[in-house]
Amino acid sequence: MNLRQYIDDKMTAALAESGADGAPAVVKQAGKPEFGHYQANGVMGAAKKLKTNPRELAGTLVENAALDDIATTEIAGPGFINITLTRSFIERELERLAEDVRFGVEQAEAARIVVDYSSPNLAKEMHIGHLRSTAIGDTAVRILEFLGHDVIRANHVGDWGAQFGSLLAYMAKLSAQGETLATELKDLELFYQKASELFKTDEAFAAEARQYVVRLQNGDNECLALWSQFIEESLSHCDAIYQRLNISLTRDDARAESAYNDDLAGIVTSLTDKDMITESEGAKCVFLPEFTGKDGEMVPAIVQKSDGGYPYIATDLAAVQYRTSELAADRALYFVDARQALHLSQLFAISRAAGLLGDQDFRHVAFGTILNKEGKPFKTRTGDAVKLADVVDEAVQRAADLVKEKNPDIDDDTRAAIAEVVGIGAIKYAELSKNRTTDYIFDWDTMLSFEGNTAPYLQYAYTRIRSIFRRADIDADSLEGTFTLEEQPEMVLAIKLLQYPETISAVVEDYQANILTNYLFELAGMFMSFYEACPVLKAEPAVMASRLKLCKLTSEVLAHGLSLLGIKTVEQM
Ligand code: ARG
């Protein structure tokens, strides 16, 4: 159960019984150990409304709440209520949590949720910037599915538009020269570079490229065949990266922009029918009062260009329609760079005004940019975007070096397997542990450190717990006995474990994965303090049994939390 919620519900009900109907009890985890485990902070606000004495109201509230069987309470200051869970309650609840495959996390009322994430443009290879949407979005997907929602992954890949002109022209040129395209396309990045170089330097080629855009749009067969070949190749590059990064997207989740081509004209017609279109210099625009520029003039969204072409937002409008009608989504989350905030707010506003979107909750989950150590946007020395595939290779290489340093005797195969898990875990965790809305600095040394709030630290903590069982030759799956929590560090660890469900709920309130990473980091720290202070294998039998159960549960919650982040664990490092 969600412990915070449980206490909040009880306290809020008691507050109503005490005369403050509708006032929230505002129960939070206590800020300091001397305030107990939870605090109810809503009494002062409620008393103000009722014009009564807050300490008196707090007294009545505490009586009505009847928390006796779970906690002791204390009224502090002007009317705060400090709540300290009793040992017997903690032991009882921990027993239940340990027995539960869901670690106390309740199923939510299932909603159908479209999660739009990763969504790279296929005219380029995935670069480091894609790590954010991909890692954060995939965590949301995993958590929402674990909560019991019906999640539809939507990889809205860009596979259409003018960028494809030079690529197609270059493909045509190579095949005319008798080159095998499959071989040339193996190094996609080089392929793009050569094509765009030609576009810049060769007039005839550039003209050809523009011609290809027109032919593509007109559905010319030869052109479409080249295009499909290119898209296939590019998508398999993405798939390879997803697989290596342990991202749960598959080919079936990619619904590319071109899939909406046939719906675009209809979208513009229906906007026209609703009198939402204003023509401006041949382009079809939607003006909405909520979007005004600095000068107070309305900022238009162009839904069809003067040459008849459809811009990015037109496809997105069609995707909204598809998601609400075809997919019957109750909600949709767009994990997209904060720089697209205007685009997405225009998208949702136009969709609402046009009736494509009703009371469904569609929202932009924004995130900041990845910066280098100097605080500048990440680029290679030559000024190009850093390929995601290269970042992954480097992470794994660096992890292999670290593992070798820490544990030189490990054989090569085992080391390679560990390095894969640690290196990938490190780059994903670095993403997930930051506040998603701010820019963040990509720093190899910090993310691969075995100390601090990192994946290697947590993965290592996990292996340490597992090794307790290995060394003592105890089967963690056949532990007997019950929890008896005698020492303070045991209690602290136990309460943290009981707070796993409320942590998961807090993450999905606003898709802040760092709430979960912080939790896991603190959990590991509390485990280390417990392990230092409380002997496990040398304790007398009943205490040893209880402590072994604490070890086991901690390792399970660590591994489960990491799995929700899409991060794997290993048995030794
Ligand atoms: N392909 C876009 C880009 O790389 C991101 C798409 C995000 N999703 C969407 N429905 N607009 O910028």
C-alpha cells in the first residue's frame, strides 16, 4: 500500500470529522528524524478557514484519526502533527511487502496511454540528444505498465520531407555507378555526410535532390523504392541501439510520419470547415489568441505551405486524431525536447479547438539539453552531433577498464558482460537522475564513479548484498522467520522499504524519474549504514533470520527499481 496516501486519507477523513470538511491533511514524509516518520501539515490552513485555534483542532484531529494501532502522534509548534510509526506496525507491513511480488505497489485504475518517445528523424543517425527522450520515455513506459496501464509505445519517427532529397539523389547516383547500396548504407553517418557535401558543392546534384523531393511526394515508384530501402536501413540502426540500450521499443512501435500522409488534406479541410484557417501569402494558417508574440500580434501555425506541402504540425495533428480515435487513448505523453514547447502547445490548442481532442489528457513532458563539461551543446571536434552509437561504445569501453581495475582476475567474457551492463546503466542513470527540465552536463567520470548517485554504485550495492548469501551459502529464496527490528538502522531501512510504493506513485505524478533514482540511492545508503552497524551472519538465529530477510528484500527492491529504469544488474562486479 501507499503508506503516505493511507495516512493522508485517514487524517483527511478525521479532519472532516473534526469540522474541517474538504480541507486536506497534507501528509508528507517527515523532513527530519526528530519529526517522526510523517508529518501532517494541513491543520493550520484548516484552522484559519474555520477561525479556530490550530492546536485545539490538531488535538481533536488526532483523537478522531485513531492511528493508535499504527503510530504515535505528537502535536508540534503551531499545529503540526508528527507521526511516528510503531515498531509492530512496521514489522507487520514489511512482512506483507516481502511476501508481495509487487512490493506493495497497487495496480492503478487502467487507462490507455500513448507514450510518444525517442522519435528520431531517420535522415540522420541517432545522436547523443536522443538519449534523453529515449531513456526517460522508456522509464515512464515501464512504470506505467507496471502500474497496470494499457501503454501504447509511439515512436513517431521522421521519415518524410525535404531532408530526404539529397539522400535519395545520392543513392540513385551510387546505384548508377554500380555500387551496392547495402554496403554503402552500412556507415549511415558517412553516407549523410557525403550526400550533404554534394548538395552544398554540386549544383547539378542539388537540383537533382530537389527533383527527388517532388518525385517522392508524387509517389514515383522508383523513388519510393529507394526511400523504403533507406528507411529500412535507418530503422535497423535505431533498433540495434534500442536493443543495446535495453530500450523496450520494437519495430512495431514505429509509426512514421509518412503513415499520416493520406490524412493531411482531410485535416486541413476540416480546419477550413470549422473556419479556423486564414490564408497568408498563400499559406494556410491557424491563428489562436493564446499564441501572441512580443508585439502582441498573434503567432500563426502554418498547417499547409504555399507550395502545397505540409509542415511538421500537420502530421502531428493527424497523429492526435489517430491517437484519440483509432487508438482510443485516454492520455498521451510527448517526451520531447523543451525547445519544441511552442510547437506542442499550438498542437494541443488547435486540436482542442478543432475537436480532434476532447477531454483526453495530452501533454508535453519536456526536458532540457545535454551539455558538455564546458556547459556548451555537445558536439564532436569537427562540430558534428555526437553519434549515440559512439557514446554507447565509449561507455562500455570505459566500464570495461574500470571493472578490470577493480577486479583484475575476472575472465574476459565475464568482464565484457559486466561492462555492457555497467556502461549502459551509467549513461541511462545519468539521464534519469537529473531533474528532467533542466539542461545537464554529460560527464564520464561522474557517471561511471562507484561512489555517489550513479548506476555503478547501485549495481555494486546489489552485488554486495547478493554476495552475503553466496559467501554464507544461504539460499535467499528459502529464508524463514519474521522481521524483528531492534536497532535504529534496521528501522530506518525498513521504513524506506515501506516507502517504495509511494515513491512509484510520486514518479508518475509529473514523470520525474529522479524521484526513483534518489530513492534507490538513499535506500542503498541506508542499507550500507545498517550493514555496518548490525552484524548479520554473526547475530543470534532469530535476529540473523530477520536481518537476512532485510538484506534480501533490499536487494529485490533495488533490482526492481533499477529494472523500472531499464537498468540491469549483475551478480558480481
Ligand atoms: N522527430 C522529431 C525530432 O526529432 C521529434 C518528434 C516528437 N514527437 C512528435 N509527435 N512531434 O525533433
